[in-house]
Amino acid sequence: MSFPFLADSTNTGTTGVKTILVTGGMGFIGSHVCVSLLEENQQVIIVDNLCNSNKKVLSRIEKITGKVPAFYSVDLMDEEALSSVFKRHNIDAVIHFAALKAVGESSQIPLSYYHNNITGSLVLFKVMEKYQVLNLVFSSSATVYGENNPIPYAEHFPLSATSPYGRTKVMIEDILQDVFKANPKWNISLLRYFNPIGAHPSGLMGEDPNGIPNNLMPYIAQVAVGKRDVLSVFGGDYPTPDGTGVRDYIHVVDLASGHSKALQKLFAAEFPSIDAYNLGAGKGYSVLDVVKAFEKSSGKDIHYVIVPRREGDIAEFYADTTKAAKELDWQVENSLDDMCRDTWNWQQKNPNGYQS
Ligand code: NAD
Ligand code: WQD
């Protein structure tokens, strides 16, 4: 492994500046979080094996912030390489995004999902313990609420999963509960994201799915830009106001500010703890609401056809955001229209994502 040149890569500990290691920092959410940390003058170190991201993200981060984070092209499962990063930097906290995330694919190749997400996390936590870096923000998901909880979802609800991907998130949350029980010096924030969409307002960063998008918003954006002909709306007979599925969409920039708030809480804590927080807007929009909002923002017609339900989907869910508002002093600022505007800006400027 080669080390990047970094004049100011280690934290002197005198300025209040923190050094944050971001696993998966080249990905959709991680890249936005890196921008927001750099804008707050934190030091950022990215570890990412680029299995679902593009190296161009680094120059986009630099264009937005004027700063270049340290970047290591390292797989989390490579314990030796990961240890070298911890040895080289005086890390204050880790934000752990790196994971495989496609729900459908996880049922086809479950072993790859368990191996990457679980083993990668175990290696990371082991190395963190070795170097006594015990502040952790973990990327969890609303999928941990399974299919049997009432809405809105609250953090104390029982967890379950409907896919191997979802099970990796439940398992890692359980592992972290055990880790904290064994060593209460760990200080952990489990952030359960609802449906992150949107893009950086500059149009320089956004979601760049490989192949046919699995998720609603990137699919709509590709229809709008003419890359795909028609959106398949999965199910028009759900017990929802217009019959289509309802979700809690959150702007990725709001999600990023939730991470800053979670870190602030970890650093300010008198006593370490492990806490889960929902990061969502706290309200639901249907598939057709999103289609209409996108048409308004883009001025394009989004052709759609209603097809049978997608296996594993549920009718409706959204977050109870009371705990995040109260304990993290966090709430969303962007509306669905803002999310559509910024997605459209990104899609227009980068019709082929980072390949453009
Ligand atoms: P993403 O795929 O864009 O980013 C993940 C990054 O992790 C990629 O850059 C990938 O190259 C990297 N990575 C994966 N495995 C790795 C490994 N073993 N070693 C090093 N790097 C590795 O995904 P995202 O949408 O930014 O999601 C980030 C996190 O948030 C994931 O943990 C995901 O499960 C979680 N999450 C995402 C959503 C969503 O809808 N996007 C919702 C809830 C939770
Ligand atoms: C949203 C709505 C679909 C695509 C997934 C994961 C979840 C979390 C977020 C990681 C649903 C409908 C979609 C399409 C459609 N990720 N839809 N046509 O399924 O709510 O959540 O991403 O943790 O775990 O499951 O998001 O964007 O796929 O779907 O009609 O082409 O759009 O049925 O109602 P989902 P999504």
C-alpha cells in the first residue's frame, strides 16, 4: 500500500480539530459527509476499496471544499493495510459507511454480503480497539425495523430483517451492543437512515448507480434525462392514499449534517454510550408524489407504468424523528422539491455519473 502525501495529516490535538476516518467515504453518502466535515475544518481520512465508487469523487470533493482528504484504496478486510492507516494517523473517530447495499442482490449472493459487510466491520472494530479509537458512527438503515413494526418507526422497536443485506445491519448493530457491553469505553452512534436521495447543490456530487438503478430516485432521474424510457411503479394497490408505496425521503445533505451532530455528541459525551437514531424527514411521500415533484423540478414528463409489487416491499414507512431532534439537536432542512431539484441538477450535469 502506498501512502498519500499529507502535510497536515495528523491531529496535533491542540486546536479542537478532529481527525475522522471515513470508511466508504468515496460512496454516495460518504462523499457528502466528507464535504461537510471538511467544511467544518475537520481532518478527513478516507478508506475505500472503490468497489462501488469512482476515484473522481476526490477531485469533486476538492472542487467543493478546496481541500483534499487523505485517501487509501484499502479493503476493510485487509487488516494489515487498515492497521497501517491507524498507525499513521492519530484518529479521533470513525464513521463506518463501507458496505455492499443492494437489497435484491444480497439475496442472490448472500455470502458476499455477509463476508464484506460483517467481516469488514469485524476487522475494523478489532483494529479500532487495538488503537484505542473507540468513537464510532455506524451507517445502519431503516431496513432494521423489518416488516412487522407500526409506523412511524421509533428507535426502541424490535429489530428484524427481510433480506441478507438487512440482516447484516441488524447483526452489526447486535455486535456493537456486545462490544459496548464488554468494554463500555466504546462510544457509539447507530444512525438508521431512511431513504437518502438528492445530491450536492453544486451538481458536482451525487448518486452514481452501476447499471440499472434499483432505487426510485436514480431511476426517475435517468428517465428524465432520456437514459431510460419508462419508470416501473412497483404496485398500485397498496393501502396508501394513491395505492403506491410510501417512504421517508431525506436529502443527502441533511443526512450529512446528522453525522456531524452525532460526532459532536460523541465528542461532548461525559459518559460513553451506545445510541440509535433515526435519520429521516419524519413524513412519507408516495411513489407518485415523487414522480410529480420531479416533473415539477425538471420540467420533464416522467413516463411510468404501474406493474406488480416488488417482492419484499412493504406499503409504507417513515421515521419518528423525536429522538434525533431532542438528543442530536438535528432536523432536516430540505423539502422533497429541494431533493428533486438537486438530483436533477446532478443528473443533467453528469448524465453518465462520474464517467461523464
Ligand atoms: P455506496 O455504495 O455509494 O458507498 C459505499 C462505499 O463503500 C463505496 O464507495 C464502496 O466502494 C465502499 N466499500 C464497500 N465495501 C468495502 C470494503 N470492504 N472495503 C472498503 N470499502 C468498501 O453506498 P451509500 O449509499 O453511500 O451507503 C453508505 C452506507 O449507508 C452503507 O453502509 C449503506 O448500507 C448505508 N445505507 C444506505 C442507504 C441508501 O439508500 N443509500 C440507506 C440506508 C443505509
Ligand atoms: C422506494 C419506493 C418502491 C424503484 C431501499 C432499501 C433500504 C434502504 C433504502 C439501504 C418503493 C418504489 C422503486 C422503482 C418503484 N437502503 N420503486 N420503482 O426499497 O424503500 O429502500 O433503499 O439500507 O434498505 O430497501 O427504496 O428507492 O428502492 O423504493 O416503484 O423502479 O419506490 O417499490 O415503494 P426502498 P427504493
